[in-house]
Amino acid sequence: MFAAQRLRRDILRRCPRVDPLAYPPNALEPHIDALTVEIHHDRHHQACVTNLNNFAYEHPQIAAKPIAEVLGNLDNFRGT
């Protein structure tokens, strides 16, 4: 296996994921409707996780760092 493929596999193995909701989407009704919960969880959270994983792939030096450290130092990657 080529080094780049191995690196990508290792990064993807450690990537954050969006876990399924622990409750049904309509569990928060009447305060928050099921569609809003689904959009927020399935689309918004997934987009954030996908963007973070893409960023980690483009910047492999951060892939092994704790997420709090990465998010706390995003200014270090501005313009890269």
C-alpha cells in the first residue's frame, strides 16, 4: 500500500462521525419539530463533520491531535 493511501486510511479511521440521534426526531415536539431536528442533525452537523474531516485530510499534521486542540488553534491554519 502506498504511503498516501495508508495515511488517508488512518485519517479516515480516526475521523469524527455524526452518530445517529439517541431519540426519535419528533421527541422534542412541540418545542422543536421533527423536520428541524432532522435538518440540524443530518445536514448541518454532517456538513461540519465533513468539512473538519476534509480539513484534516488536507492538513495531516493535525489528524492525530485532540479535536479541542485543533479547534482552539484554527487561526494557525488561516490561508493554508
